[in-house]
Amino acid sequence: MTQLERVKAQMEVLVPLVRRLRTELGQSRADALVKDALDAANRAHGEKLAARGVDVQGMVQGLEAFAAGEALDYEVVERDDRRLGFDVKRCRYAEHMDRIGARDLGPLLVCGVDRPVAEGMGVDFERTQTLMQGAPCCDFRYALKE
């Protein structure tokens, strides 16, 4: 099963759950609870990855896993022994969220994974824009800490 297939399956549960939580608790409170829960799980995942060792090649393998099954069209713009930078030009994750009428939840449920995983791994992460939010690309920049 590809990461994209996993995300599609997760969205079958998460989208209606978050919509219901927003109705019951209000958008701010619901989104904060969901973000806290997902951030904790994703940070823990990053910590597991870090326990195996973190290097640029491992980050490339992670990118390839997320891109599997033509899920992402991307261009590597920087890669050396400490940094990995790439721009995603097409994202099937965002396209799926469009298809199910949930693009508004994409930043919370899909794009929100990246920062806490990087934190758990102990890797600096920067992204200033996403396709999910209407930008022309997602600009991912990772750097191993000194």
C-alpha cells in the first residue's frame, strides 16, 4: 500500500470526524484538538525514525515513499550531505482532498504531518507555501542540525 493509498483510507474516517467535531465544538477548538493529537503521533513517528539515524539519504527515501505511485511531481533543488530541498509541482494528496470536497482540511490533516515529523527527527524544516493552499508549489527545505 502506498502512502497516498493510506492517506485516502485515513481521510474516509478523519474528514467526517473533523467535520462533526467542528459542528459540536466550533472550528477553532476542534482543529486545535485534532492538531494536538496528530502532532503528537507524527512527532513520535519522527522520533522512531531518528532512533535509526537521520541523514539526507534517509530523507530522500522518505520523499520517495510519499511520492510513490505518482503521488507527487517534484524537483530536487538542493541536495548535499546536510540539506535536502525540493519543490512539489503537482500533489495527488491535494487533488484527492479536492475530489472529496475537503481541501480546506488538507493543511490540518495532510500537510500538517511534515513539521512534527521533522521535529521528532531533530531536523530543521521550512516550508513557506503549499499547493493545498493555492500556491504554485510546495517548497520543502530540510537541514540536518549541526
